[in-house]
Amino acid sequence: MAKKVKIGIIGAGNIAQNAHLPAYLKQDDVELFGVYDIKESRSKEVAERFGFKHVATSLEELVTMEELDAVSVCTWNNGHAEAVIAAAKAGKHILCEKPMAMTVAETEAMAEAVRAADVTFMMGFVNRFRTESQIIREFADQGKFGEIYYAKTGIIRRRGTPLGWFTDLSKSGGGPVIDLGVHAIDVTWYYMGKPAPISVSATTYNKIGDYKTKGVSRWEALDTDDLVFETEDSAAALIRFENGASMTVDVTWAINGADRDIYSEVFGTKAGASLNPFVIYGEEGGYLTDNKPIVTGKNMFDNQIRHFLDCIKTGQQPIATLEDGMEIQKILNGIYESARLGREVQL
Ligand SMILES: NC(=O)c1ccc[n+]([C@@H]2O[C@H](COP(=O)([O-])OP(=O)(O)OC[C@H]3O[C@@H](n4cnc5c(N)ncnc54)[C@H](O)[C@@H]3O)[C@@H](O)[C@H]2O)c1
């Protein structure tokens, strides 16, 4: 039987319980080894429900468990840096939820610890693990799009502000830019071949804020007491890249317009692609064509967890790297900086 990878969870809330843990449980080569949440009752509940061997009462206790191989970091955004640094120093492999951190300085400290430890570090940029994303990347690598020079991406929620720590700046580091924009920007940048970002011009607004709209549901963190609303609720940005390409981004938690789930469109000199709806816009025999490759299969969280385990076992570089997390953080923080200053900023 294959050797089991012993997994620890740091932060046992919604994403841990609804995405990481169900995906780990589907794998034959995983043992759920230890769990740590700042809320001890939650660590215990989750340990019991998912069958963890150990409950840790501190971060240090979890990451220094000798037999532990790897951790999923699923805390609020303000806990990512501390957890990643502690896990790296203890020599554990790391899957870090998005965003990598709240600031560029934090990502630099994380990178230093990870590089010194020589462990596998993978960013939880889960949209890269959609089968559609892999097809778009494959087609890009085959040159089917020609030169990708422009892209449009975003996620529009009419009333979809998450309840809980998300709107508390000290815990989240930002609103829809850092929560949703991170997905849209990352996956689009990945399709574009990860060109170096050079500048950002952006606006952010907090106009709808803490609404009381009836009849709509929203993502809830597990704790929703002490609510504050300190972040933006919508943002728009133009990102320029060294190779001359550009990307426009629209992200909202609340706006008076139509909902639109994640979309990403890349435009090349030979063809273009759209993630959602999934279409390859091309030409054949002199005619315009819309190709819709058939996609069935696993969900992106399952693909992400499988890839993480394979990278640990083989030592291969993950699809979503430390450096990718750092580049995306530069863009996210550049958006906030540009909005604050009211002008374009260089990255
Ligand atoms: N990939 C995705 O699509 C996706 C979706 C939702 C959330 N997320 C990310 O997952 C992370 C968690 O979000 P959530 O929705 O699960 O929130 P949540 O509030 O439901 O869960 C977070 C858990 O972490 C615990 N926690 C907070 N700080 C901690 C610390 N320093 N050490 C240990 N435990 C700590 C909390 O007590 C809570 O149980 C965030 O970074 C978020 O951006 C990703």
C-alpha cells in the first residue's frame, strides 16, 4: 500500500471543512493527523467529525508533531504568514489558502522561511485546477492563441458580501479585491503565461456597505459576531504587463447590477478563450468558430489536493508556486495603493 501522507489542518473553518477535508478524504494515501484552530472547541469538533488522530492546542504543537508531513493553512488571511512560517521552520510541506497573505512584506518573510526549509509550498489558487483552465493553458502552450495581448476578468455579486471576519480589515487585509479579485486575476494571469506586472491603476468604493437586503443568501464565516465593515465593496483595475499586455478587472461584493460568477477572457492574435461560459473563439477555413471543448470530471478542490499530494511525493514544482503567490500579492496591494493615491502606481 502507498505510504500515507500525514496531514495537519491549521484553521478548521468553512473552507477546511467544506473543501480541503472532503478532498483529502477522497484520497487513499492520506491520513488526517492533526488539527489546530484558535477556537479549541472547533478543533475538537472537527477532529471528531473527520477522524483526526490528534488535536493540537497551539500552532507550535501542531507543526512540530514529528510524524506530520504537511499542512493546509486555512485561517483568516491575517494568520497565513505566521502559520506558513512556523510550518516551514518545522520542515512541513504547505498548501496555503488564497490570498498568500495581507501584505507584500508578509509574503517576503514567508518566502524566506519556505526557501530556507526547502519544503513543497503550493498556493491554493484553486481556479487553476479547473479542467477548463488546464485546456486553456495547453492551447496557449501550443500557440493556438498567438500573442495574448489583452484580458478581462472579474466576479460580480449584486449582494454577496460575506459575513464575518471578511469585512474586518485587521483580519482580511481587504474586501472583494483580496477575496474574489485574487481568484479572477490569478487565473487570468495564468492563462496569459504569467507576464511580469509593471503597473496598476485602480478605484475602490464602499458605497453599499453593510446592507440589510432581504431574500438573499451570502457566504458566512463560522463566526459572525462583532461584525464591522471596514473594506471596499467594489473595485475596478487596469493592470499593465512588461510584454505590453494588459488586464482589466471588475470585482464586487455588492453593486446595483447583474450578478456574474467568475469570468476570464483572454484575447490573442490568433484566437481567444473564455472560462465561463467556456468557449474558444477561433477561425477555421476562413470562418469564425466557437469551439466548446467538452469537460466532465472532478471538481477543482479535489484536483488541487491531488496535485499537492503528488508534488509532495515526487518533489515536482506545483502548478501554483510561492513566486506566483508573491506576484499576485503585489498586484492586489498595488490595486489598494493606486485607489488610495488616486493614480497609477508602478509595481
Ligand atoms: N479557495 C476558495 O475558494 C476559498 C473560499 C473561501 C475562503 N477561502 C480562504 O480560506 C481562509 C479561511 O476562510 P473561511 O471562509 O474558512 O473562514 P472561517 O472563518 O469559516 O474559518 C477560519 C477558521 O480559522 C480559525 N482561525 C483564525 N485565525 C487562526 C489562527 N491564527 N490560527 C488557527 N486558527 C485560526 C478560525 O477560528 C476559523 O475556525 C481564508 O484565507 C479565505 O480567503 C478560500
